[in-house]
Amino acid sequence: MADPRPGVANLTFYGGVGEIGGNKILVEDRDARIWLDMGAPFDLGEEYFVEFLQPRDRFGLRDYFALDLMRRIPGLYSSEALDPTDMAWEPPAFSSIFITHVHYDHTQQLRFVDPNIPVHLGEGARTILESLDTTARAPFLKLGNHAYQTFRSGQTKTVDGLEVEPIHVDHSAPAAYGYLVHTSEGTIAYTGDLRHHGPKKALTDDFIRAAAAAKPVVLITEGTRVTPDDPRGTLTEADVKADAIRLLTSLKEKLAIVTFPGRDVDRIRTFFEVAQAVGRKFVVNAKTAHLLLTLQKDTHIAVPDVTREADLVLFDRLLRKTDPWEKDLQTKLKDRVVTAERIAARPSEYLVQLDFWHLPELVDLRPPPGSPFIHSKSEPFEEDDVNDAVLQHWLDRFGLQRHQLHASGHLSEREVGDMIRAIDAKVVMPVHTQHADRFTQLARRVVQPIRFEAMALG
């Protein structure tokens, strides 16, 4: 890597440096200026904001700029986001944005982007975002309208003379992709987020083979689990299913409860199959049901048919105000809508999805003491994790037994090393990691990205 030079391909990292998430990488090559992802870091603004203390949505980017939480980038943001600030709107100055997958830390700052900048993403990812935007109640989770353009794996996009080739990967969100960006100085391979122990690990193999064949000058790779002490474990999705079936088979008289990431379609499918295997009905919340219903548009993503499966039912939380999309769901599912009272009357017949923010439903669910609570998410990163402590108080109060069953969405450190050797890029640049220094043990030549500093490929 060299100092930036006009007329040659340059990389600038606006996020994902020394942190997990927040990927936002600018590639400039001759007339083309494209972004790889537009995410927000998970800890954005944690020095100033917590829980319901949040940036004032009505003032667009004003609070973010005032607190130096986001960079002032001319030609990127919408007039709506900039009007309440002291930064003047300018016409779009970028060719396109390429999104790898739907997770918050790769998409969330799209909400501030000028809607005339094309946003490229997989067809399945677009369908998922449609559901998420419909069901999101918090304004900061709504991404708004954009000039979305979709693709399938291998369908190369040419943007202002720059070829971008999406290749599917396996991750904990469906329709995830890595990219091969064919610049005038050689190919950039960008992994996005990926794993090799999921139900579709062959997709990740496809990306690795395609990247190796392209002989990239740079491999930009995630390193979520590149760490001296990986808390995530090595369970596969099949392990999660088998262990859950084994657990619930021995607890026939108890209410079974599970929590998992809401966008993890593989996990939804896994616990639906677990419920069927142990003779229970799978009770999902309204957002999960809406996601399953919306995904019926995409024949490439296999999901349970929420309108037909007798063993898949909707949890009616008896909210004081029900959004139109949720009323529509209840109408579609008709007699397959259950309340806490009905579940409490026959706890052994149900496996209930219960998110952290829905824990007060335990008051009405009245789980028998000793009922299993399957925590199918990553373990907390910090010993003093406040949310996890609150969760444990709820479990203790109702006598629930916690069971950790989770398959990570990311390559292990060993698997990252194997991928790096297989692709054999001239230079490796780590992102999406808190331990970038460990990459020197995995690759021959590592160049650490420097936030906001342009670096030439040549």
C-alpha cells in the first residue's frame, strides 16, 4: 500500500477499524467512487447515549456532528439529514453503495444517505430490509427509501467503469455476500461477514475459490473471532438443533422458551424444526412472523410458511395499540394466534420465542419452575454486561434454567487463517476486529487500515 495518488485506486476506511462492526469503506478508482457497506458501530455514541437517551431524530445529523460521532462527508447525505445542521447539502458525489448483508453494523447509516445514490444488495437482503423497515418502531432503525438495485451471486455490476462482482457467503443472515472489486490496480476481495460452520458453508467455499482465482492485490477481511480468547464456541447449526431436541425431550412438562437474533433465518428454521421434533408448537413474535411472510417472495430462501404451518403460531401480546401490519398478520393467521393465558394453560405444548425487551411477558406466561430458557445468541462480551445481568434476574425470579446454544455467524481464528492462505492476496487488511495485531500471525503481509486516511493500492 502507498500514499494516495490521483488517478489510481485508493481505499479509505471510515469505519470497521479496531472495532467489531461499523464497516464503511470507500473505494475510489478513476471516475468511480463506491462504498462497501454503510454500517454503524455497535458502540456508536455510548459515551453520550444510553437506553432511551438517544440523538434527537428530528434534527437529522445535528447531534452526530456536534459530538463528532459521524464524519462530515460532502455529497453523501440527504438534504433531510443535513437541513437541521450547519452543513450544506451537495449533489451526490458517489457512484454507488454495495451492501454485504442486512445486519445493523453494515447498513444502519443508510438512513442518512442521499436517496439518489444507488444501493446495490442481494435480492433476499432487499426483501428482509423491506420487512425490517415496516416493523421497526424506533425511528433510528428505519432506513427509509433508497434507489435499491438487486443482484444474485456472480452478477457483475459495472459502476462508472468499475466492475464489482458479488459472491455469496454463508452468514447468520441470509442473502449475505462478499465482493470482488476489479480496479485498475488489481482486484480487492472484501469478505463482509462469513462463516464456515453453517448450513450453507459451500457458499463461503465459493467465495474463497472465486477470490483466489482473481489473485487479489488486497484482501479486506473480517476478524470478529480473531482473538486470544474466543467466547463464541464452535457449535454448528446442526449442533444447536440436536442439543435443543435432546434438552426439550427430557423436559416434557415444562414451558420451553428461546431467544435468538431476529434476523437469523437459519435460527428461526432450526427452532421451528426443534418444536416439530419434540411435539410442540413454535410461538413467534409479530416481527418474526412478518419476516417469514415477507420472505415468501424469495424462492431462494427456504422458510416455514407462516400462513400454513399448523405448528407455527403467532404470539399476541395484547398491546394497547396494534400497528396495522400486525393487525394484518393476526387476520391472516386467524385461529393460529395465541395469548399468554392460552400458553400458560398448556405450557408443555409450546416453544416460545421471547426477546429481551419482552421479558415482562413472563408474568403472564407463568412458566413452571425449572422450565428451560435457551439463550441462542452470543455470550456477553463483558462480565459486567448490564442487559445480561437483567436477563439473569428475570430467569432467577421465575426459576428458569438457562442453556447456552448458539452457532456463531463468523469464521474462527483458525478458519480466517485458512481462508487467508487459500486466497493468497498480496496484502491483507483486517476490519471488523478488536485484535487486528493478531493477523500478523495469519498472513505474510498485513497492512493495518488507518481511519479516514486514503491509501493507494498501487
